[in-house]
Amino acid sequence: MKKYSFCTKQLVFSPNMFVVYVCLVVCVFTIGCASKDITEPTMSTEPAVSLLITPTESLTTGNPVELTVIGYDASGNQTSTVGTLEWVKTGLTGTLQDSRFTPDVNAGAHAGTVTAQSGEMNATARIRVIPHLPWTQDFESVELEKIPTHWIGATGKFFVREMDGKNVLVKTPVQRGLNRSNVYIGPSTMKNYEIQIDLMGTKDKRRLPDMGLIANRYTLDMQGRHQRLQIRSWASDLRMAKTIDFPWDTDVWYTMRMKVEVVDDKAMIYGKVWRRDDPEPEDWTITAEDPRPNSEGSPGIYGYSATVIYYDNLKVW
């Protein structure tokens, strides 16, 4: 027997009594929960004072997107009294028939919004259209001072600008906040792809940038101040990071290429960097292994803009 003391009293339980006690407690809680009536909320017939579109954020490779409008009355209850809806699309290329948007298969990757309006009420949903690989982006079709509309994390940090008669992507030092940014250009479930870009760093006194690519949540980083090349999965925890010396020059265009292969229970991450005007080397510049692999992740661009960074000729295949 075991004795349990509570304040000045003693309770004596045998092992069998303890098991019975636990079973009784479980039964009481189970019966108590099951006895509660759960009723579905009734639909209000009061006029709607606000609208909601679901899904609020959609991603499609080209298939139609069906949207639903939900109305709420002044008490916050869902109501069936919404009124006549008018539908408008902004920034999207395709056809909008009431609540159904069908992308134009020839429009390429882009994003925009669909708005439903009833009287003075309106609600807006965002749709990202990202077709299947391969992708190419030379920024010539992107409006100056803007970015590709379907990218995540680039707004207010990256800008398309003219350089030597053509458009390039530019990351400048920020006025406030952090200079470090990750930009994601595809779905988070992507895998088995390669990504390549041209990039050029500049120098301001002793300040140098870091710049690179992202694949499967790994970063390939040309580090300016340290003159190194690094593969890592997380900047604050270099558990599997691989770093090599890699001297590189400012105001010179380089080409960077990256891929990730996940085999069995590990990932192999490959990176290659060379001067853009030189032939591509056959061998990978750096290789890293991760025994706890990231099996998927969006392709992306990395930049730490202590000074201005330029990007061009982005490819994913």
C-alpha cells in the first residue's frame, strides 16, 4: 500500500482502489461532456452589415478559383440577407463570372484581387496565379519601382529599375528596420527544382552586402564582409552549415545556381557561383549535407543590403 498525505489527513489507497478511482473520474468527465447539447447556430435573417470572402488567399496553377461570400448582421451572426453582389477583379488576367475566376493560361505568374460589393459593403480576396515550371524572369515586363505581384516578402524592399538600358531588380539599404530579407516566389510545397540568378554587389566605404538564393528552405549566401560562400538552413542556428572561403569582387556580375536533392533520410545541397562572363564550371562550388532534411520549400532570393544589390535573369526549372 501507498500512503498519501494531504495537510493533516492521510488517505490510504491500494493499487486496485487507485485504478477504480481513476476510471470513475474519467467516466464522470466523459458523461458530463457527452450530456451537453451542441446545437448548430441558426442563420440570421437580419440585414448584413459586413461581408467576408473565403478563401481570403488563394493560389492556383491555372485552375478556376471559386469564392464564397459570407454576410454578418449587426450582432455578429451569419445572415442570409446579403443583397445583390457585384464582382470586380484588379490586377488579374482572366475571366471573372460572378464568384468564379478563371486565369488566362498565357498570362504567366501574377497576382491580384477579387472584390465583392453589395451597397456600401465590400470584401476582397487575393489570388496568386503561379503556373508549373519552368519560370524565367528578366524583369523587362515589370513596371519600374514595382516587383512581380505574386512574390512574398519583397514589397517596399526590392524595386525594378533601369540599368544600362534594361530592367533589373534592385535591393537598397532600408530607411528603417532590417536590411536582411527573404523573398519567396513560389508555393511552399515545391521540391525537385533548380534555381539560378545573376547578381552583383556594390561597396560603400567598408560596407558590403550578402546575397544569394533560397531552395527547400536552405540559403546559398555570398557573404561580402567575410568573403565566404555559405549553405545553411537557419541563420541563427548553423547546425548543418557549410562555409568555404570565396573571394569575390564588387561591381561585377556573377551567376549563382542552386539545387537540393533529398534521398532517403538526408538532403544534399549544391551551390555554384561564377563570373557571368565566364563559362559555367562543371563542378559545384560548394556542397553540404543535412541529416535532418527540409523536404520542400519555395524557391527564393536572399539579400542583406548593407549596400545596393542588383539581380537579373532569374530562372527556376
